[in-house]
Amino acid sequence: MSAQVKPATNLTIMAAAIRVFVAQLAGLPVFGPDGESIGRVRDIVAGLRTDRQPPRALGIVIELTSRRRIFVPMLRVTSIEPNAVTLATGRVNLRRFSQRPNEVLVVGQLLDVRVKLPGSSADGTSADDVNAVIVDAAIEQTRTRDWLVTKLAVQERNRLLSRRGPLRVLAWEDTAGLGLPDQPQGAHQLVAVFEGMRPADVASALLDLPVKRRYEVADALDDERLADVIEELPEDDQKDLLTHLDDERAADVLEAMNPDDAADLLAELPELDKDRLLALMEPEESAPVKRLLQYSFDTAGGLMTPEPVIVSPDATIAEALARVRNEDLAVALSSMVFVCRQPSATPTGRYLGCVHIQRLLREPPSDLVAGALDTDLARLSPTDPLADVTRYFAAYNLVCAPVVDDQDHLLGAVTVDDVLDHLLPENWRETGRHPHGRDVHDSDPHGTDPHGTDDRQEANLA
């Protein structure tokens, strides 16, 4: 984005003519008046108007450390800096944010919307067949302390040449054709905002978007990124997004998912849909998923991943450490290396034992892993129920455990996060306990208003 749309100085609401571009707020940390961490900015909520006057910025959507998203009125904001947002002393409603019919999420719904530039014809085209899309929006504070969405940063798009033009910053009232919220739109700017966010945070953001916008984002994400995000969604939302995709892409996304997550998702689909998608997957990708589907979801076999870190007994400590350094490897899986005879892909040859990462770090890199084996650690059977798996982790204080069959073949590994997924309530991804702080309280514990009782009025903010 060009320099003209970037806030360049320290911004506080006490200064005059404040202009803040919203896309650059997304992800900033939020602090309380005493410097305590509250969460991160995820969006700005604006109130829609029937005329062409700038809409009012009503408040900020903040994601707490528990992933719960709450609404905080703009009047509670005391400063907006290039690297943080600070709130005033007072009470904050901790009910999960719920969008109202007359509201729009600036980042989630306004970016990528097509607009007509000044001088465009009635059908939306100008003389050189150029239109534009919104890439950012600016909010400014008035003398009455209200915040308004006053400016739109737009980029011209030549529909015939598929060419992007220069960025322009226009007044809200100078744009036309802004049909919200039903207008079809791309999702490139929103995906750019999501860049660098953890998959769990992107999944949380998707849950706050209207279904139409959620589908647009899914269509814009690449297969690997979408697979990571789907793994973090609640079960019903996983099925909904997968069903939205055409069969070919759904199969590609399933291939990009961890086999155990793909198996869990496929197990929830009707048999015809499951078989059709498995047939579209590459054989080497579908094979481990099919093996996992043989086990009940609440057994060690159903919980395990078939792709733990496996080395042969003649591998060196250095080789094993190199394997666990893989940045794409889950933290729990990197805590343990399993040693097996060939073949090294699951189901393996004879399982010999495991080596804990602490032991690997203490041994000379040139030594063989065979000399550091833990052969006494108990094993899980693929048919062990969830209760036994839970007791196993509690007894041995581990985050990863081997699953071995009766013929001493390593079938996979269960990680503690998979166990927790099945122990927590089904809707645990959508709810969460909030952090307790002196200046953060639930102002309406029994009310029916999703944002609290008149919590957007200054009179109720003390």
C-alpha cells in the first residue's frame, strides 16, 4: 500500500484530525489502562446508513486470549498507536460478539467491495472501462468524539486488461455503487489481512463473518492454508465449508489436512459423500485416512496420527534432531522420535522403542539413536478406549504416545491435543473462559442483548 494510506505518526484520540486506516489496526495488541494485555484487534464495527453520509464506527471487535471475540465501544478507546490500542478504565461486556443487521465489519465485509469511481457512468463503467475495489478504509474522530468511516482507499481495476491501477483515497460520499452486504466481492484484501495469523485465529475470524463472506474467503485461500483453517473450526462449520467446495477441490483440501483430522471430518459425512471424496484423493493420500476410518473415533486408533517421526535404528542423533526441527511438525509430535525397522512408513516394521527429545539433546550428535532407546515405555493399542488413553497421558506425563498393534508394528502416535479435543465440550472452539482482570468485567451477565445493555452509549461506560 502506498505511503498516502499509512498512518505515519503516533496516534492518540486527543489529537486533532485523527485518521486511522482500519486494515492496519487488525492484529494490534489491546491493553488496559494499567498496561495489562486484553487481546488483539480483529475488526471495526460500523453502522450502516440509508443516505450517502459517512457511517459511524461503533466499536472494536477484540479477540481475547481465550479466542472469544467481544465488542468494545469506540468511546472506550483512549489511544491508537502504530503498535497498540489502549482502553480506558471501566466495564467491558464479555459476551461473545454478535453482529446486528444494521452493522458491517469493516475488515471482514467492506474490503474487496467494488465501487464506482467519480465520473463513472450509470452502469458502473467509465470511459476507459475502469472500476475499483476497496483495499482499506479510514476512520476519523469528530469534535463530538464520534468516529466516522470517512475515507476509502481504492485501487482501480481494468476489467478488460486485468490490470491494477494506482491507489486512490476518496471521501466516503464520493464513491457510488457500494451495495452492502449482498454484493458479490472478492477476498484478496481480507486474505492479506489474515496473512501471518495463526490458523486458529483465522478460523475464529471466519466464524464471525456472514456465511456468504465466509465462502468467499474459503474460495480465495490456497488449499494448504484452507486445510489448516478447517482443522481449527467446529465440526458443523467444517462440514459446511467442505460441502461448499466442489468435489475436486474438497478432495485437494482433504489431502492437505492431517490424516487424522481428514478422517474425523469424513467420518461425519454421509457414506456416499465420504466414498466419493476418498475416490478423488490421490491413493497415497487416501490410504492412511482409510486406515484411520477403520477405528472408532474414541479409541487410540481413531485419535492417532499415522505420520509421527520415525527413524531406523542406524540413524544418528543428529539425523533425529534434524527431523524434529521441521517447522511444519506439530509441537507434540516433535517431542518424541520412534525407532522401527523397515519399512519406516506406518504400519512400520518391528517397533523397537522411542527416544525423547530431552535425551536427544543430551547425547553426542554422532551417536546412534539405538543407544538412547526407551524400551520400557508402555504402548497404546489401537482399540484402547479414550478413557484408557487419558489415563495413559496422566500416568506418564507425556504429550505423545506410540500406538502399536499385536504384531509390534507402529501404527501411529496419539498427541495430547487430540485427546483434549475429545474431552472438551463439543462447542469448546466457540466458547471460552475469559481472563479475569481488575478493569475487565461482564457488565450484563443476565441480559439478552449480545453486546450488553446499551453498551454503546457513553452513559453506561464508567
